[in-house]
Amino acid sequence: MNVLKFGSASLATADKMKDVANIVAKERNNIIVLSSIRGTAEALTEVSEYLYKKNQEGAIEIINRLEKWYRDFVQALFDTEEGRREANSIVSDKFDYIRTFTKDLFTLFEERVVMAQSELLSSELFHLYLKEKNVNAALIPALEYMRTDKNSVPDPIFIKDNLSNLLDAAKNADLYITQGYICRNTYGEIDDLRKGGSDFTASLVGVAVGADEVQIWADADIMQNNDPRYVKGTSAIPHLNFDEAAELAYFGAKILHPSSILPAKLADIRVCLKNIKHPDAQGTIISNETESAVIKAVAAKDNITVINIKSGKMLLAHGFLRRVMEVFESYQTSIDMLATSEIGISLTIDNDHNIQLILDDLKKYGTVSVDNDMVIISVIGNLGSDNNSFVSNILNSVDGIPIRMISFGGSKYNFSFLISRKYKEETLQILNDKLFN
């Protein structure tokens, strides 16, 4: 059994949903995890914003517009009048239900219920379309098996037990359709899995059923060894170790969220990234297998801010670094790179939401300066071999590029350095030419 997850872009139009149906109908006994149809979550988020502001008229206008879009979608997707009638009934029920939230108090609880309708819509319409095409598929409600505990962490025992019961009850089906992202919390309320939710669902489901493989399908090219938007001559990555994939996802590739594949990694279930435009291609395989001394990719992380703290009076003072780190912890701001010397600290952040408050607190400990519009360039691969010249090759390749900071050793799968944004495209192309070509 495999678990196949399809993202919002893969379900953006009726034609794409038909393509997805053709892909999943080729094999039996798989579980299909669906995100919302592209644009739905964004529209319902806007509806929620209006309702928080008690602007019911604005919310209803967006609801009506979205419902009309869905009726056009139904018209294009289904071939029979019976199919269209049943699909329009689903659409009417969902949007009538959403409208009930425009009359009373609107809180986070109501928002999550409204947002959950996006995945329920996509999965129910897809299930109905498969029925029209004589595919024997069963709809497995995620809200009946996907649950988080009081810490908003998925409960694997509950998920496995309840999903197994639901699958057993529908054991005569050829395929199983379920929703990504949505769940219930420990209080039974409708909730969600936060970042990377649908991929996270697929990974959790894969572990629960002991899947052979978790496939993440997207309406985009599979992982490339560099950013094709800026670099000529990129190529697909055939295989990544889970740690390499996590580094690449964090520093550049947005195809999957790093935490979403952690359950699969721990259960030793391989993950395959595939493209609906090229369904027969192998894709990128992610597993626990490691290829030694191989550079896999180069990635860039934009919008980096550098903060420098210089303090003569704290020279070699015990606790100086701890006090600085506590400032960032208090504002829940993560640090990407860190460099220390006897008289100062330089570090980078990619979230400047609380930057002024952070700077005001840091001024208690020394002189503070800031550099904006920086980029972290990361070279990803198994670089931990004792007998390799990776670092010298990388640095020699970018000999003419001013480098501000270097990070190596925290992970054997990542060598990173910091440059100004204006050198980004040149640096990526140079590394592509020197490291891969």
C-alpha cells in the first residue's frame, strides 16, 4: 500500500483534477490524501478576516463568489447530469453551512471549522468524480481518525487504531480518499496540523498503515540541484537522504516542509516527490540511505538580516552568549547562523517581525548594528567524509564573491555561507558550473 498526497496546485482546475484521477486509478489499495483546491483556503481566510471584524456583508460577498466558482468547476469536471446534480448538492450544503457562521460570534474555533470546509469540498468532489468514472473508492473522514494531543502533537496510537477500523469497514474498496491538514484536537474540536499539514497527514497515514512509500505529488518540477529560476543547466536530484532533504527544504526548496516527513523518516518509509505533469518519471526518492561524499544541491535563503553585537566590557564574560540568546527566545525568533569572537557576536535571522524590540533589548549588552538584504547560500550533501576537499572546492569556486559568514560542522549535510543579495544569482550559477558541470 502506498500513500499519495496531492497539493492544492495539483487540484487547481477541473482538468488537473481529472489528471489526478487518472494517476490514482492506475493502482489499487492506495490511500489518497488531498489538499484543498487552490484558492479556496485563501478565500476562506479572507472570509474569516471579515467575520472577525463583524463585516458580514463583506464575508457573504466572498462566499457567494467562491460558491459560483465551484459551480463552474463542477460543470467542467463532471460529464453526466447526475454527477453534476450530486456535486452541486455537495457545494450547496458546504456553502450554506459556511453562511451559518456569518450570524453569530466568530472566534478561532469557528474559523477552523470554516477553513476545514476547503479540504472537505475537494475530497468529496474528487470521490464523487471517481464514482462517475466507475472507480470503487471509499471516503475516509480525517476528522474521525486524525487527532492531536493537548500539546498539538499528533497522537499516533489513536490515528493508527481509528484509521485501521475505518479501512477495515471499507475493505472492499479499490482506493481510499481522505483529507489532508485537518484534524481534531484532544477536546474533539476541529483543528489543523499547522505548517506542511497535508504532507504531514500523508506521512502520519503512511506510518499508521505501514505503507511501502509516501508520494508527494505537486504541479511543479521535482527537486532540482539548484534554483532553475536563476540558474541555467540545473538537473533533477534522483535521491536524497532524509537529513539532506530537510536541509534543502529549510534553506531553499519549498516543495515540502521539513517536519512533514519526520514520521516517515523515523519509520524508515521512503518518500517520493513526483510531478503530475510527468507521472511516469521516477521523481526524487527520499530515504534513510546515504551516498557518501556527494554534493546533491545548492540552495539560497533570502531576506536574511544580520545582527552584530559588539561589547568590550563583556570581553570573555561568562553568560554573555546566554543573555543574547535569551533575547531572541523571548521574541520567538529563530537564528540561522552564528559566529562569535572575543569581542562580539554576529548572527542571522529570517524573521524581522520583532526586529526593533530585539535591537532595543540587545543594546543593554553592547553596540548593535544591522545589515539587511542578505542571502544564505547552502551546499547540501553528505559532506562529512574525513578525506574530502569539499570546503576548499566550494570556497575556491566563489573566490571573487565577498563572504560575510561561514557555517560548517553543525550538520555534516550542509555547508553555508552568507553573502549580499546582489551576488546571489552570480554565486548560484558559479556553484552550479563548478560543482555539477
